[in-house]
Amino acid sequence: MITRLIVDRILDRVPVRAVYPDGTVRGGGGPDAPVLRIIRPGSMFERLAHNPKIGLGEAYMAGDWAAADGTDLGELLTPFAAQLTRLLPQWLLRFRRVVEERIPARQRNTVTGARDNISAHYDLSNALFAAFLDPGMTYSSALFDHDVPLSGQDLEEAQTRKVERILDQAGVGPGSHVLEIGIGWGTLAIAAAHRGAHVTGITLSTEQLQLARRRVDDAGLADQVDLRLQDYRAVTGSYDAIVSVEMVEAVGEEYWPDYFRTLDELLAPGGSIAIQAILMDHDRMCATRKSYGWIQKYIFPGGLIPSRTAIDEALARYTTLGVAGDHRFGPDYAETLRRWRRQFAANWPVVRAQGFDETFRRTWEYYLAYSEAGFASGYLDVGQLLLRRSDRRPGSGRTPDGRSG
């Protein structure tokens, strides 16, 4: 089978070991390398042949392969992520468009579609997320202290450090009128209110909104925090600071102009915007942005990770905004995901009691490990970007690639 020949050739270029049911071992790793156990090769190869981009994850969901005992799934996937752009021969890449699926039209982030896409992930169950997140319920990268060993650091403290830094970046203080786009479970809104700010927060998740409002009430901050079920495109008003943590990834490329234009229109004179964004290399984003991936199919429908170049281009073309600060901490996301995955595994009985089955368990194990590998290998990054107004009009400057905006 040609698929097996291709897979074996890929395995031999990666520092792992793969063990087939008949005892055959492939891979470029030594005796201490991570071990991939192929359980049902026929089924796995069929899925890969049908759609290589989605098939590997589906094969894990089905139990066609697994990390061998003693091998961590994230450590197994990281070498593949590190060489992702070099694993397939160029002649094979020419046929990628033939087998790759296009992103379904139903996942477009129209006003209705965006609510459906967000609900598909964030409305699964608050108890599910509580089972693996820190007590503050923060579902984005933490920011660790790099002067202290990671093993001695608390995840909740690292999440608080992240929140406080982005509030500092946006200049949030007493009397600030703050807009938060994508409130999560209310942690940042509560932190901003504790600084004396008045916060308007929006979300498209009914489950998040319900719990976030309860947490605001319990903190005695209801008179300072107004949380709404609302699309960013429907927000009106003027805000001294706008904060949005890992929400731009859910906007979709088609709607980046609307998103950044809205930020520009809602920002008060002299105000600042701070966004935390997952980022990828621009060439990689351009090569994959039109194809349907495993994450979009099973985890984040309608999502697309931008590049810093894509953000700069959108800002130059549609707004008066520009990036005035960019703090990167990709390795911290790998550590955050590693801790989430361990907590998910440890608390699986709690998750299972919510009605989730074994396929769901493998799906989320793979999602967390797959994402961890992306950040651990440097394929993905995360940054806190400070946006401020410049003197130019939208479209009057030049984009980073030299084209006029």
C-alpha cells in the first residue's frame, strides 16, 4: 500500500519509534525515543489516505494508534510538529489540494454562524472545563516567571500574571471604561473591576455567560461589570481600553476586517487595545488557510490562527491602528497545555460523569497534546499585542509585504 510506504518514510525521518502489531519497528529514534504503537494499521492507513490532514487525528480518536506505555503523547507529537513543513516530499505536496477538504460554508462566521461555532465548543459543559482549568477558569495561555523553575510555579498564579500584564498593557485603572471581547468565565473582567474600572464584557457562549455573571455577583462587582450575550459587531459606545484574549482566532479570515475595524471604531481618543493572540508563520498560514483541518472539524469550527503579518496587513488596510508592542511567550503555552492535559486525565471520571464517552476522551487528549506540540516545537506562538492609533487614515499606508493598503 502506497500510504504505508509514505508513512514509513516519514517515520524514518523523525526521532521516534513506531511499532507495528507484527513487531516491525520503524522510525529514526533510538532506544530512548518516544514510541508510537500502531494498533490497527489497515484502518489508520485508510483514514490517512482519505484525508492526511484530518486522518491522523481521527485514527487516534478511533484507537488505531496510541502512545506506548511510558511515552507521553505530547512528547511523541512534538518531533512531528517540529518537522511538519519538511516531512512530505515536494512531489506529494502537489497533490495536497486533491485530497484536502475545503472549509464548509456552514462554518462561516456570520452573526448566526459565529454563535453556532462558539456554542459547539464553549457550551459543552462548564463542569468539563472546570475539570482541567485552574481554579480561576482561565482558558488561554498562562504567563510563567522565567526566573523560577516551572515545577515550583502554580498555574493559577501564572494565569493571574497573564491577566495583570494585559490589563497593564491596555492601561486599565480606576475609572477606565473597558470593553472585553470574549469574556471566558469572567476572570479578567473581575480583575479589571478590582482596579476600579467599569467593564462591558461580551460573549456568544450562554454557558460561559451564566457562570461569569454568577462569579461577578459573588465578588460583589455587579455595579461595575456588565456582561452580555452579544456579537462584537453589535457593540456600540466608546471605550478607554479594549481587551480581547485569544478571541481573534475564532473570528475567521473573512471577518478580520470587520473585527479590527470594530476595535478602531469603539476605541476612545487616546485609548489602547491589548489582544492576546495565537500566531503562526505567515507562509504556513497562507498554505493552510483554505483547507479543512482536524481542529476545525472537531474542536474549533470556524477558527483560523492568524500570522503577525496578517494582523499588520488588516490593521493597515482597514484601521488607523498599528502594533505598538508585541510580547511573545509560546513556550509558556506548551506548559499550560501540558498541565491542562494532565488535569484532564486525572479528572476524567468527573468528565465522564457529565456524559462524555471514550471517543470524546481520546479527542480531547489528542487536541491538548497536538496543541502542546505546536507550541513546544515553535510551529505556533502566542503574543500579547498592544494596538494604538497612528495618524494615518485606513488604507493610506503600506502593508508589511510592500503593497499599498
